[in-house]
Amino acid sequence: MRYSFISDPPPESVEPLDAYSRVVTSVAERLTPAVANLRLFRRVRGGRVYGAGGSGVVITADGFMLTSAHVVANTDGRGRASFSDGRELDFELVGADPLSDLAVVRAAGEVLPASLGDAERLRVGQLVVAIGNPHGFAGSVTAGVVSALGRALPARSGTTARLIENVIQTDAALNPGNSGGALANAEGLVVGINTAVAGVGLGLAVPINAATRQIIGALMSEGRFRRAYLGAALGARPLPPRLARQLGRSGCVEIVEIVDDGPAARAGLRAGDLIVALDGTPIEDVPTLQRLLVAALVDVPVSITLVREERVLEVTLVAAELVT
């Protein structure tokens, strides 16, 4: 009688799993020392207590750390950072930008920094690793793929609402307390800051790209990120066919409402005007216009190309600073 046995698979059949494991463990070993658990003080009657915190990613050797703005919201901006090697360092809030859900804190001591990458180079299906330090469970690592790119996430500060652009969607599991942690590519470069759990198997991260690097730099140097303000409620809409052919584009931004005595009102803009360009840059949607409203435009005359009653007009507007 002959017996047949299930033999181990040949080495080449398990190699992809080994390669996957090597990437994940390599990224985890590289980044775990740079990711801390953040516990923040909240004022209560009779003193201060530690409130719910999140994670933070060290970005400079002298203590600057990147986290989510909602992690530091409603706190006094001070707390303790716990690292995977057991060290605990005091930190203070340097600056927060709720409209991008990014914040910078600074730890009092030397720390090992992570390196920032570029989310613009990500592709759907690419391996990513999420590393957080939730509730002191050092080096919480999950892995997955980029599920989608170009998502938008609503953000609000006071009465001001805005969409965070180009948000990364991943199926790497994000747990409570992972907000502010790192989303890294296979090279161990931080390409996003984990910000939200959108549902079972859906995590979202604010991208590290040219736009957010500007925000991070401003928070580190000035403690805030300045934006220009038009004083108008905006909405996307398609251009009428004739104007679309004339201007060579299909979309524009409609002024839905004008704020009394705001920059748009002072410039003579009206509800129903269609904005098609800002300082010569074509405008086809609201995020594009928002991205252009940077600090450099505050108190500076800027040309707006608009369509009113199917006539193309040029209007000069002086933007104010957005106060949130």
C-alpha cells in the first residue's frame, strides 16, 4: 500500500510572503522608535487631568512631532509623550491647523526622527504600513494597501468649513488612538498622518505632499498657517457649453452667496458670478481655488476672471486673512 503525504511547498512559492513580511518588519523597526503615544492635559474643576490622546510622529531630531489637530483640540496644549524605548518626555503644542487636521508639538529632548516622503507618488494597490502608539501600546503595526487616492475629508474650524484634499484611503486597520500616527510606504518614508476610521476596513490619512509640507513648515516656524479669505460661499458647477468651448474647460466655481462687507463684496462680485481663473490659473472646482488661497495673497490685489451673464470679466480683489 502506498501513502501520499502533503509536502511543504517549494521555497519559491512562499517567497512572496517572506518578501512581504520583510518589508513590513523593516518599516516597523525603522519607524516604531519615532512614533509616540501623546497624552494631553485637559483642564477640569480643581486642576488638570490627562485626557484622551493619540499618536505623534517625530520629524526632527530636536523634538518636533507631527500629529492630528483633533488630537490636541480642547486641551491646554501640554502633555507627555511615551516612546517605545520606555522614555517619557514633556511636550508643548507649537501650532495646529484644524482645516488640514495637522498639528505640530515639540518634545523636550532629543529623539529619533522619521523621514517624510511624497504621497503624490503613491499608487492604488501599493503596500502601506500604519504605525501608531495608541493608549501606550507601543509600536502598534498594521499593514495593507492604498485602497483609493484623491478622497476628500470635511474639516471645520469654528464657522469655517473646508475639504482636506487628496486624502489617502487604506485598508490597513486603524485603532482608536492611532490618530496622528504614521502611514508609511515600503521604503519607510512617512507619506500620511492617520486621521480617521471611515468604516470597517477603511482608514483615512492626510497626505504628506507639497501643500501639507507648506502647512507643516508654517506651523513649525510661526505656530499657524495663514490662508486668504474671499468672503463668499462657493460651489462647483459646469460651464455652459458655449463658454466651455470658448475657455477650453468644462467646470468653474459659482459664487453662491456674498458675505456683507467682505473682500468679494468690496470688489463688486455678485451671487451667481462664475469664477474661471485666479491670477491666470484656471479654476474648475472649489478645492483648486482653496489651494490657491495662500498667505501670499493676503492684502495683495489679485485678478479674478469671472463670467457674468455669459460675459467674461476681469475683477481685482484684495483678499483678507481667514480668521477661524
